Amino acid sequence: QVQLVESGGGLVQPGGSLRLSCAASGRTFSDVNMGWYRQAPGKGREFVAISGYLGTTLYSDSAKGRFTISRDNATNTLYLQVNNLKPEDTAIYYCGVLQCWGQGTQVTVSS
């Protein structure tokens, strides 16, 4: 019933920025936590950031100071602003909520 569709990924140079979006549907999401995760080639899926339903946020060490998670409950959209991107940020970025995942959006950081 929960549908998550990520978008906004692309190819950027080191130091560049992107704004990732996750369009959620199937229920209201205003009372649940939503998060961003990523999986680099040959690596396992790792936590990036969480948006708590009461307004709290939590970031991984690598994301702190560079990434910003936010949500618009009116449109059931979760965002991840990614700034000052590094090659090691290259991964498929996934939106996750209620043990469900989208298909991900590819972020590639390369010169």
C-alpha cells in the first residue's frame, strides 16, 4: 500500500549539489518517521538521515553539515538537499518508511 518514488539524482562534479525528492503515497505520513539511506557499489545499505514526525532530525557523520533532510506533510514529500558532494557520496539513494523502500535515485559524483 505504501508507495515511495525517489527522484532528483544525477551526475555532478565534486562540490556540486542536488535536491533529492521522495514522493510518498498510500497513507498519511505525518505521524511517522521517514529517512534517507544509500547504497554504494559493492557496499551495503547505510543510514543517511532521518526526519522524525515531531520535527527532529538525525544525520550520519558523513552527512552532517552537508546534507539537510526536510519534509512537506501537505504533499507527502520528503527531501534531501545534498551539498558539497564528494566522490564517496556516489550511491543509489533510497527513501524509507514503515519498513518500505522506493527504487532509489542514482547520485554520481565524478569529475
